[in-house]
Amino acid sequence: MNSLGEAFTAAWRLIAGFDAELAQVVGLSLQVSLTAVVIATLIGLPVGAMIAVERFRGRQALIVLLNALMGLPPVVVGLLVYLLLSRAGPLGSLGILFTPTAMVIAQAILITPIIAALSRQTLEDAWREYDEQLRSLGARRITAGMTLIWDTRFSLLTIVLAGFGRAVAEVGAVMIVGGNIDGVTRVMTTAIALETSKGDLPLALGLGIVLLTLVIVLNALAAVIREMALRRYG
Amino acid sequence: MAVMRSAVLAFALSGLLQLPMAGAQQPFITVASTTSTEQSGLFKHLLPVFEKKTGIRVRVVAQGTGQALDMGRRGDADVVFVHDRVAEEKFLAEGFGVQRFEVMYNDFVLVGPKSDPAKIAGGRNIIEAYKKIAAAAAPFASRGDKSGTHAAELRLWKMAGIDPQTGKGGWYRETGSGMGPTLNTASAMNAYAFTDRGTWLSFRNRGDLVVVVEGDRQLFNQYGIMLVNPAKHPHVKKDLGQAFVDWVISAEGQKVIADYKIGTDQLFFPNAKR
């Protein structure tokens, strides 16, 4: 397949040529998905911690629901947010459909369950291990939760990266609520979909390679930070 | 770690705060249009000229005509720029549009594999070609997405007296997607496909596909433009939207449309009545 070769050539040309338009698309991808992952973490992590340490009625059902929501199809989330934000919808007066803000909302909805469900599991495992210790210290549940989050922070970082990966890679939701508007809501994945539509498969795949490279760089950065922190805190 | 996290947080939050402001300094309208106008590259050629003249930014959301009109019905667009006269007139009759203006036309073509299993290459009669495709049960990739092109394709099947649904699961294959993806599918399985010429000319992944039928009067493809009715949706940017409609059908707008070429091929032929 010489189109694979063409794709790598296209990818290289895109990276080496530093096209301003591409930089803007890449920047928006990062901006939207990083914002979404921060919001999802701010919501998902406390929810996960709460479920991990608290015992209440319906807890098991909530866990099942959260785990199931990890499989939310992006296109369904997109449709839901579209109907909410559409002028004919309940939040239409905000006028934020087809803006990056709408894309952030959709992606945050998509990945909050992932972060909540995975951190719940991680924290609960840690809780089983430290339960007695924390109890004997007389720690209240909220303190226990905070301690657990701190102790498992590196595992949690991986979870946050998984959430980011899901956000930056999805196309279904941002296509619907963003509209793939040139220069306004076009991100990497919708640009890839557009080039595929135009039949320019090497360019589409080239953009995919650029996206992948970017995600690898971000993950490498996270790994370096983790190493540095491990060394400092032992 | 903490420093990094707060740095990321600050970056992300500052990003969020800026998001709604992006482009707010410049007036803009949202236009619901079709994949054919976007993917053929017309808008990239047309819109900068309009923006330079008026300072109005045009945000295009490209979908099938059916979806684009629904966007207008919901009030999510200021202007609709599509190509399905029957559906457009229904939109008008429902009161969602103010007035419909014809803008330009191009034509549909039937593309198919060089091997030409239905033996229709070089023909000028689309109805005859359809009959032969059905008779030969040759693979045919349809949009199946309620777009303007899909509607035109279905009208032709009807005129040929054939219900393509009988070939469903067999030779008639609905992709349920845009023109480009449908052409990708057709190219991969050597199927016939019905496409607008603009998308075809700018389409790169042709494989063995070539134009097999063109030039029939039935293949005429008219584009129209309408302002979404502010009486139905008060937030519609009436003045900015009307400025765009007026410019597209003005002598200047029409000339810019006529000037758009891929290689030596003119893609759209302006025909606004002024």
C-alpha cells in the first residue's frame, strides 16, 4: 500500500511545515479536551472517592451504572447535548451551540463516568488495604478519602490520561455539537473525518499520525513528571 | 506535581473562559449548508471575499440538505443554503424561511467502475441507466441520508418505475452517510453512485470510478438560499444574514461563484434572478 507511505510523508510535511491552520486545529483540540478532562476530574474524582469510602443504599447499583456509562457512545452524548443547547432546546437561550464551550461540555459528560468509575475502583482497592490503619488513626471518611487520593495519585494520573485520550480521540460528539466549522470548532478528529470525506486518505491518515504523535508526547510528559515526583517523594 | 497540576488547571480554565469569546469581537452568522458546497471547496473560495467586504464572518455547518433544513427549523442557523427545491419549498410553506432565492446550479453525474457491469457508460439517459443497473443487479451505493442528492436520486428511481428497496441487502446499498464517504464506499466495492459534480471533481480517492452518465436534463441540480424566518426564531441575525443572502445573489457574489474552478472545470454556474 503506497498510500500508507504517502500518509507518513503527509504527516511529516504537516509537522515539519508547521502550517498555521493546522496549529490552530491542534491547539483547539488540546484546549477543548484538556478543559474537559479538568472538569471531568474535578467532578469524577470526588464522586469516585465518595463511592469508594462511603456505604449507602443503592451503592452497588450506582457502581454498575457508572461502569456502564463508561461505554457511552460519543454520538449519543453529542445528540443529547445538541438537543439541550439547540435554540429549540431548554438551554437554547445560552446560544452556545457550535462553540468550543459546547464541545467541552459534551466531552466532559463523556469522560466524567470514566474517571469516576476507574478512580472508584482504584480508591476502593486502596481503602481495603488501609482501612484499619486509617480507622485506628481515627480518620474521618473525608480525610480518609483525601489520604487515599494522595496515596494513589500516580494510578489516578493514569486514569486522567485515559480520560484525556478518550476525549481527544472522539469524533462523534464534537462533530454534532461543534459542527466542524472551519476556524471555529474544527478539531483534529473532525478534520480527519472531513479529509476522509473528500477522499484525501493520505492527508486524513497524516493528520491521524500528527494526533497520535501529540498524544504520545503528552503521555511521555506525564511519565517524566511521575518519575520526577517519585524521586522527590520517594 | 502540584505545580504542574495547578498549571494545567490554570491553562485549562483560562482556556474555558476564553472559549465563548473566540470570534466574538467579529460579527458572524451561522449558515447551514450542504456537504457538496463545503467539500467541493466553494466556501473556502467564496467566504473570504464576503468577509473582506463586509467584516461578517460566516460559520458554515455542512450537512445533508435534510439535516441542514432541520437546523434552520430548530433555529440553529441564520441562513440555509441547500439544494432540494421540493424540501426547500416545504420549509418555506411551514413558515421557517422568509423567501427563497435561486443562487446557482451544477449537475449530478452517475459514476461507476470502468468495468461497467450494467453496460451504461457514455449514455445520456439517466432513467435508462437506472433501469439497466436494476436489471443487471449491479452494485449501487446510495447516500440513504435524506440529503438533497439522496432526494434527487430517489426521484429518478421513481421516474424509472423501480423501487430500489427491493434490492436492499443485495445490489442496492445505503451507506447512510455523506457524499464523500459514499464515494469512498463505491470506490472500494466498485459500485455505481449518484453524485453532484462538485464533490466528484474535488474527490481524490476515485480508484476505478469514472463518470458513466452525464448531460441528461434530469440531472440539473439547483441551489437555493433562504434567511431563516426571524418571526419564528427572534434571535436570528436578520440584518447580517440578509446581507449574506443579498451578496450571494448580487452581481459580485455571482461572479465569484463563476470564478471557482478546479483545474479548468467550473464547478457551479450562477443563475440568480435579479
